[in-house]
Amino acid sequence: MGSSRSKPIPQGSPGGVSIKVSEALADHAGVAAIGTDDPIGRALESVRRHLRMDVASISEFAGAAKTFRYVRSRAGRAPIWAGLSVPIADGYCKKVVDGLLPGLIVDASRHPAAREIPATRAVPIGSHLSVPLVLADGRVYGTLCCFSFAPDVTLNERDLALLAAFADVLACQIETQLVALRSRDELIDRLAAAMLRQEPAIVYQPIFKMFDMSIAGAEALARFGLEPRRAPDVWFAEAGALDMRTALEKQAIRNAIDGCREIWTASPIDLSVNCSPQTIVEGDLAAFFRHDPCERLILEITEHDHVAEYGPLLAALEPLRRMGVRVAVDDAGSGYASMRHIVHVAPDYIKLDLTLTRGIEEDRTRQALASSLIEFGHQTNCKIVAEGVETAAELLTLRNLGVDKAQGYFLSRPIQAEHVVDFARGAVSTLAGRVAWEGADLGTPPTALRA
């Protein structure tokens, strides 16, 4: 239903990421219209039955074409169907809108102008009712039509008035769909532009070992430069609404790996990339990573995605793990989904969410929850990484609790790839100085910490 234009999405990109577009995007007008259990279709069937007509339809006018968006008919008799496009001059609809035919024709074979229309004999059309579908701004979207194969002399102006009343209601519903489709078009435009620009750009937030505060790795974080500026999670959510999340995530991962090669020439640190369960299952990552240093890659499974069945996820992770890819569960402590991921996936890393680490030095409850996750990690040979560390007090508390690694603005903001290695060379002395300046002392690490 709605705009008949199709918004194409690029089928590939210079970076080599294959982009598969859902068929739903190829003609989103037709997708909405062909459904059989939507309010517009049900209303159309109701008016067909009430008027005792054989066929009822909603057609859209676009240029020189008329497309039937909805069709309801008696079983076995359907001379037209949803999605059929014909010249707009053919048939009755446009002639009714232009005033060349009346809205009510009781017997088409006896009406001079109707008799000249080929469909009158070919279908055949006995009786015909038609009213325009007028949108709020006065534009004619198309027509609401009903016809019977045989003449029905009982039809009258009251029936035409009833059809017009239905048309007013249906026009409002159609307009709602058009607004939604325009919004969808805007999303497609934005996503297409971003992917053609090889976005997102990547910045890297260093991750440090608590044992000696040396750099252990970096998390790749997406940044989109197109206006209006919006948070990365908004971009990925919109891509998900268009069945394009896997493609966008894979492009982000590819950009992260390519950007990290400069870092790897100086230091073989780990690279953590965010990845939804959907992308792990559908993205054929084993083939995607076949030319990459998999022993340096950590897939961070996002907390927010619900996984109904873990079998496909575990099956997709198995070949990746054989290749050397490690797995982290992100945002632990922020919701139920992360705990389910931890139990089912058996990750190599658990990342404590910033809602758990924020102010942990003053909160016994946060300390108790963090301690339980840390103990779980030690018992299962799973390392614990604290996210969102913003103060020396948080860092020291987490270090004393036994957290293995940490990241956050206190340690380093996200930075460009070329700065990661330079930053790492002076990280120990810089961090020690900052902690001491805040009145604390890194001191000797707890014996439980692992290098």
C-alpha cells in the first residue's frame, strides 16, 4: 500500500561486504497490500458482502498506471488481483474520477459510455460502483470500486453513499500507511547513504590488564558521521527494522578489523567487536573471517537481543571458536538476557556493565553482585572485564574485587587507531600518576588477578 516507488539498497560495497536486501524492500507498497488479514482488507471484504458484489478493489493511481492494491472477491471468481498494474485509462476507475462515468451504474450493458469499455464484455461487468479515495491534502489516491458480473437493479444512491462513507474511513487508514512508508523510505535513504560511504567509522577504546595496567586490547566502537547525528544504537536498530542489521554489523566489523591492522603491526592486542546473535547465526562469519587473525578477535554478544533457541547460536559459534575466535557476553549485570547468554554460551569473557561498575566503591550491593560474577568467572576459567570505569575509586575497588581487565573514560576515551599504540606505551605511568593524584595508590595487585 502506498508509494509505488521502490527504494533500492546497494547490493555490494567497495569494501567487499555483501549486502542482501529483503524482498520486502523491493516493493514495499505491494507487501503491505497483499496481506489478507489487515484492517483495510477486512473492511473491503465487509463492504463487498454488504453490497452483494462479486469483486471489490482499492486501486492506486500513479502516473499512467493504475495498480490494484487490495482485491476481495467471491471464491473462484477473481479477474483482477492485488499487485496487478494496468494503464490508468483502461476500465472504469479513472473515468469515474474525471466525471466521464457516474459512480453508480446499475446495468453497464445499457450505459452508452460503459458499453464501449472492453472490460464490460470481457469480464463481464454487470453493475459497478466507484468512488474516489481522497487524502487529507485533497489528492486523489485512487478509487474504491465494486462490481458484479450480472446487473443488480436493486442498487441505488444509498448504496453509493455507503461506499463513499467507507472510502472516507479507508482513505484515513491508507494515509496512515503512506506516512509509515515515507518514514521507511527515509530510513532506507539514510542507511543506503551510510553504507555507500563505508560507514560506520571506528574508534577504539583501550582495555587494560588490572595486573599491571598494560594494554590488553581495544573495543571497536561505531561512529556515524551523517546528519542528523544519531547514536550508533539508533542506526543499528533502524537497520534491524529493514532486515539490514546483519549487513551493517558486518560492515562495522570489517571496518574495525581493517583499522586495527595498523595497531597489530606494532602490538598483537585483542580486538573486541560487537555482534548480535542474529549476525552470528545468519552472517556466515566463519567465511567472513577466513583471512583475518582470528586468534586476536573477540565477539561481544550484545545483551539486549533475546535468544529464543540457543542451538543455532551455539552451532554458529563452534567453527568460529575452532578458528581461534573468543566470545564475550556484553553488559552483564544490566538485565536477564546477559545471564542467559552466560549460562548457555560459556563465554571466554564476561563484561560487567557500567550500571554495575558506576559508584561501586560506595555500594555494597553492587560489590556483592560483581563479586559473584567474578567468582563465577574464576570457577569457569572466564575472565572478567569491567566497563565504564570513570574514577580511581571505581578502578581500585574493581581491582581489589578481582576483576581481570577494565576500560572506561578514566583509563582512556575512545581514540583513533593510530593513537592506540602510542597511548599504550605510556599507559602504566600515566594511569599510576592519575590514580596517585586522586589520592589513591595502585599498589600491589591482588594475587587472584591473572596477567
